[in-house]
Amino acid sequence: MAFRLLRYAIAAMQRHLAAGHKKLPLVIPILFYTGKRSPYPYSTNWLQEFDDPELAKKLYGTDFPLVDVTVIPDDEIMNHRSMAALTLLQKHIHQRDITELTDRLATILLAGYLSSQQVISLVHYLVQAGETADAEAFVRELAQRVPEHGDELMTIAQQLEQKGIEKGIEKGVQIGVAKGREEGVLLGKLDVARSLLKMGMAREAVLEATGLTEDELAQIRH
């Protein structure tokens, strides 16, 4: 029950933050007990729900442990074995061009701490979250530098290439559609202008009424 009350309190705090507030509210959980056993026979301290309440108090009653990856030197990260690659990427994921990590990342992958599936997941994370002008070229470079995982990396590079082609086609289609719409609007205005001119309206008045330019109106052949 003590843990349940804590959950209710945290839920109320979350609703407070979701409403746009920046600071946590003080929520006082109160249990109204009407059970048959009297007085209330259970603990009202949620830490007592742990097998080791004193250890739980030390953990949850003080500042949480912090591992600040941003201040760990790269050379030290390189010694983190199976965690080295992920830690290095997380440290530098926001830098301007992630390709600057090619040498260090290749060295880590060559060390053989990661499985093929881990390498694939790692590179997908890098491509999605990192900044690079040419992700495909970066992955192809890794594939050449790390032949042990070359096939998997080349597959990712080919997927990126295909994605780039599809994106280019999609963009081309969008541009074509937009251009077609613009041309359609222009043709419609020209039809209106042609009718107005046939009715004897002055060119200046036609330009003002349709929004056409002199060059566009000049397309009409009498």
C-alpha cells in the first residue's frame, strides 16, 4: 500500500508537469484506513517494501549515480570493451559530422567485442541519430575498414542508397505535381484573360483582374 500511494503521488506530479508547470508539486499521500484489523498493521514507508530498506534508503534518498559521458576522454572510452562503440557514439552523436569518428569506430569494431547484430543496431542508431553529409559513404568506408562485418555494413549502405533513390524520386514527383498545379493555375488565368480581352477589356484591367504579368499575358495569341 505504501508503494501504491507513492505511485499515485508520482502520477499526480506527472499530470502537473503535463499541464505546463516546470517544478514538481508537493503531493501528500494520505491513506484512510477502514479495515477490520486495528490499528493499521502495515508499514506506511514504501522503502520498507524492499528486502534491504537501508540500502534502498541510501539509493533513493540521495542523488542518483551519474555517468557523464560528455567528460570522459575518448582514449578512456576506447577501453570500455563491448560498451566502447555505443559510449563513443553517444558522446559525439550531436557533433557536426559523425564521420570524424571513423578511425576510432573502426578500431573498436576490429577489436571483435560486438556481434554482427550489435554492429547492425549500432550503425542504424548512428545513421538515424547522427549528423553526416553522406551516411551511405560513411557506412561503405566502415565496411572496407572492418571486413569482418563488411557484408552487414554493405547491406546497410545499399539500403541507404535505395532509400536515397526513393527519396529523390518522391521529391521529383512532388516537384512535378507542384509544377503541374502552377501550370494549371496559369492556364486557367490565361483562359480568363483571353475571354476578357475578347470582350474588349483593356490589357491593364485584365492584368489587374487576373494577377498575370505582362510576359504571361503575352503568351495569348490573338
